[in-house]
Amino acid sequence: MHEDLSSDAGLVRDGRKRPAPEGPARPLVDREVPLGPQADRPLAAAVHAWLDGELPEAAVRKTESSKDVEFWRALDTEMARVRRLRTPQHVEAQIMAALPTHAPAAAISPWYRREFVITPATALLVGAALVAAGSIVTALLVR
Amino acid sequence: MKTTDAIAANVDQDASDQLVIQEVLAGHRDAFRLLISRYSDPLYRHALCMTGSPDVAEDVLQLSFIKAYQHLSEVRGRFDAWVFRIVANGCKDWLKNIRRSHLSYEEDDQPSQQATPDEELDRTELRSDLDRALASLPASLREAFIMKHVEGRSYEEMADLLGTTVGALKMRVHRAREALQALLEEKYA
């Protein structure tokens, strides 16, 4: 939500509230579910439930919503045609022709994400190096 | 029982996709054709309904598969879900660009008149009106409606693919239905 910080938010200088301005409310631009064209009447919950597969058609036809059922049946017939549409045949060949000729590059992960493998020999070497470094530092400090 | 079978089929399909991906990564470029033929139809329908234009849908599909090929080594999880997100984002980017480029939304975001001959035979008046009504919906409502009613996906699957909640998607689909009915019922109810 964007706050209008320059606004006096309906307050006048003596602290009393100013009457709310008349006119349409400011549109909410950041709604998660934006409003589409507004329906004159909302669809009955039973129709939504039927369309969501939660109610059988017979249960909705008994109610006042039988007109809505007809409407959505007609629309579904149309959408069934869309469901049968296939990709035009030339598209697959077009895509294959447009692909780079070389194999896709292997993913390069940064060093800190790579697997860290330590063998017993490496562990011995690192241990010996640490002991040697420790004794050198101790000898220097003791002097 | 049906659900178990469907899950088993999905697992098989996913394992098979992974094998194909390994083939392609090993340098067998032609194996990618199998992934295209497996998934192009539902992806094409999604792009067609989102953009309203067969030409744009073909372009989005082509660019998406090229992108998928280039980044194939980055696939984590199911290939079909991953490539769907590429196509869905491609459609949304196209819709955003069309608005940004100062072209008239009414003129340019409408279904193309250049339909394929097969499609032309199939196109009814209701279909044309439905396409126009869909084009007038905000992209997120259109996307949710298409995924539910054209692609026949469950809300859970949609939530998984779009990274949002089932509640938000139900709300989008409900709003889309009411908006479409408001636009079309005078003529068809």
C-alpha cells in the first residue's frame, strides 16, 4: 500500500477532522487480486462450487442458478474446442532449427556451493601443516 | 486409485524427462525434440489463450524452448513445471511490453485475425467473444482462469506452479468468472 506522506490525512490545523472528500475512492494499484470488469451480480457460491468440481450439476440446477449453469455449459463447450488445439506442425522444426548447435553449458556453481571432499591423506597433510605453523609461531613468541 | 495411478504416471514421466535431459546435456541435441513434442501442446494453448494471437504464441513458445535448452543444466525438480514457468513469464512479459510500448491496448491486445485455417473453421462467434472478453481481464485473472478452465489444473497444482496460495487463486478464478459472465451474459445467457 502506498501512503501519501505529503497528505494531511484529513486533519486540519486545529486537529479536528475534516469531512472525507466526496468522489470515487483512490484505486488500489497493488492488489494481489486485481479487479476485472465488475459483475452486475455476483455468481452464486453454489455455481462456483459446481465449476470447481465440488458440487454435482444437479444440485445447482435445482436452485435459481439454472440460467448460469446453461451459460457455463455453453462456455465449456467452447473451451473444450480450445483444449483440443495442437501446436502447428512447423513449430517443432522451427524450434529445433533455432537451437544453438552446441550442447547446453553445464551449470557452474560458485566455489562455496560446491561439495567439499576431504580424504584421510589431505586431512593428515592439513593437520601436519597446522602443527608446523603452530610450532613456528610459538617459537617466535617464546624468543 | 486414480490419484495413485496419476502420481505413478507423473513419477515415470519425470524420470523419463530426467533421462532425456541427461542425453541432451551429453551432447545429443536431437533428444530435445522429445521434450518439445511432449509438452508443446499444453504450453502452446496457454500462450495462445494468454496472448490471443497464434503468431505471438508461436514466438513465445519458440523463445521459451530455446531458453529452456540453454539453461537445461539448471533444471531442479520437474521439467514440465519448470518450462511452464518460462512460458508463463514469457506471456506476462509480452503483455507488459505491449502496454509499455504505447500501443493501443484495445487494438493490439486483442485476438489476432490471422488464425490458422483449421482454427478458422473451428472459430465460432462465442469463441471470438470469449477471446475478446479474456483479453479485457487483468493478466493475473486471465492466467488463473485459463489454467483452471482450459488446462483443467487443480488449485493445488496451480498454486505450486505460480508460487501462490490456493485461496488467492480461488479468488482470482472467481473474479474472472464473474467478470466474464458480466461481459458475455447479455448476449449468451
